[in-house]
Amino acid sequence: MTKARIDARFAELKREGRAAFVAYVMAGDPDAATALKILQGLPAAGADLIELGFPFSDPMAEGPPIQRAAQRALANGMTLKGTLELARQFRAGDAATPLILMGYMNPLVTWGFEAFARAAADAGVDGLIVVDCPPEEADPLADALDAAGVSLIRLATPTSDDARLKTIVRRTSGFVYYVSVAGVTGVKEADEVAVAPMVERVREASGLPVAVGFGIKTPERAAAIARVADAAVVGSALVDEVARAVEMNEDVTSRVLSKVVSLAKSVRLARVGQTAV
């Protein structure tokens, strides 16, 4: 289904008058078996869409929590091929939840765009976010993804002016990921007052749903963003739970999914009594 799953999920949520909760986890963190258990538990815990990071040794847009998650995953042997195997195993038990890969160009170049796109689609991946791929250089990757039916999802930022937005949204499908703060993940806090007009600008430029990420750690912050955007993305707060569980010798899966439940509930209830965005 690939792209169709993303479109169907956002259409469903629009009918329900609520935003999506998007959970980001790192493939192979803290190990492949545990990462799969977390993945498989995310939909029941309330994740409407899932972003699955593939680890890279130089994740330049990430703050310390996701950097450490990538290091843990790499130390345990996770690769891009292994990430697709996790996706395949997840998809075998879940035909509905959109699954987006998120990572960096280097592993994709090494694999080859066409071969990677076919493998991703075969594994049940619906979309791809590539943090360090400039739109001006993305056509070969976009061509390969289009041929395989996988969405290329782009990042817009607070510094994206109208001219730049036109370039960013070209060949974007599924949704646009709006980076709510300048800087790396997991450091600053998203401000819904500043985010709201930017979300409208990105929607108008793209005609697509807008998911807001970076700077969302608490249920309160997730709810605030869900009132002005089409989706709230949480990543650093979840990988922090992995690290804490490992450090305290707790059950990693239970700890992460408990956090997801609280965040997803806040997003689900954010617009109760309000007119849908």
C-alpha cells in the first residue's frame, strides 16, 4: 500500500477531528529484539504513525538522546538492512499503521537509490525522511521512491521563507515535517504560538498535512502542538526512556510504551470541545 496508508490515516484522523500522534524510535535500540517489541506495541499504545530511525554514525541534526540511541544501535550491529528487516517483521502483524523511515543520505547512497526503494517498499515502508538531502539534489532519490510508491517527506523549518517552501514541497507527499525549533532534536521546547502560523504557511504551500516535531517532550506540550498541527512527533523523550530503562535494569518495552500511552492520550484529547484544524 505504501503511500496510500499515510493518506488513509490522515483522512481518518481528519474525520475524527483530531491530530495524529507520531512516535519516533531508533531501530536496534537497545537491541534488535527489544526494538521489534517496542515497534509492535506502538499502535496499541496510541501511535497513529511511526517513524523508525536507521542509525548513522554522524547524525548531525540530532541532539544527545538520539545520538546515544544511534550509538547503542550501531554497537549492537544494527544496519539499514537490519532496519528494513524490523520493518518487515512489524508489517507482518500490522497492515494499517504508516511506517516512515528517518535517517541520513550516506547509507542510501551506499545501497543505491533504486535498490533501496524497492527493498523499502517490499518491507512495507510507506515513507522516507532524509535529514541531510537538499531538495535541489533529491530528484534521483525522489524518482526511485516514486517508482516504488514510497513517499518522500521533507523538512521545513522556522527559517523557510515562501520561496524556499515552494522548493521544499516540490515532490513531497504524505505530509510535511515541520521542525518547530532551530537547532538539534531534544534541546529546545516547541512553542505552539510560534508554530501555528508556520503550520498554516506550510499547509498552504503544500496542500498536505503538517506534522510538527523537535521540542515536544511532555503530554502538555504534545497536546498544545496537536491543537494547531495535523500531527505531533515525539522522539527524544522516547529514546530517553530506553536509556533510563537500560540504566535502571527495567523492562525497556514497558517503560517506552507507558510513555507513549500518556503522550498519545494527550494528543487524542487535545481538541475535545474545539473545532478541528
